[in-house]
Amino acid sequence: MTAIVHHDATALLTSDLQEESEQIQALARSLDLPHRALDPARLLSSNLLHVLVHLATVSASAAAVVDAAEMPSPVHLRALARIESAQQSMLSAGGSMSTVLDQLSVPDSGITDTAGLVQAGRLRASVLLTSASAHLGAAAAALRATPAG
């Protein structure tokens, strides 16, 4: 890979990571808002789907970082570590939502405040996604600092 092509690929990856960071932060903010859904479980399921789609995108970015050079530089390895931290936060957010959905799926569970349980799961996920967003922003900043040549 020539230096120019490598630089262009790194610039594109940096831009993608920054955009993904912003989208995940927007999702986190939306999860932090109260909801008035008629079916809170369906809302939470939809939120989980969004997290999983973002997780797939972030995973593709991790692969691109590894593929960026024959031997990843220390900058690439730092970015990869941040992306992996973001993935862990996203998996935890998804796990939090899955746990709530599992609790809601138990017949006669005695849950009296479904909306409150869903909102608590959304709030936990929001905190974790905010962390993921910060990690992705840090990964983008690390790549931005990559020397051009």
C-alpha cells in the first residue's frame, strides 16, 4: 500500500469512527429520554436491534484498523484497543437490554411496572453507550494523529 493510499484509507476510517461515535452518542441520548411507548418491550427490542447494528459496524471498523497495514503501528494498536473497549461497552449495553427482555418474557413474573423496568434498562444502556461513544472518539483521535508518511 502506498503512503498516499494508506493515508487516505486512514483518513476515511477516522471519519467513519467519528461518525459512528456521534451516532452511538445520539442513540445513548435517546435512551436517556422517558418513553411513552404503548409496548415498552417492543421499544426495548428495537433499541437492542440498533445497538447490534452499531456493534457490527464498529466490528468492521476494527477489522479495517487491523487491515490498515501489514504490521499495525502503535497508533493503530491504540485505536484498536479503544475500539475493543467500545465493543465491550456495547455488548454490555445489549446485555442489559436482553436481561430486561428476558425478565419481561417470563409469564406471571409478577412485574408490575413494565415501563419502569424498561426505562431502567434503557438508562443502563445509555450510560454504557456513552462510554462506547467516547472510546470510538478516542480511537478516531488516535488515528487522526497518525503521521502522513
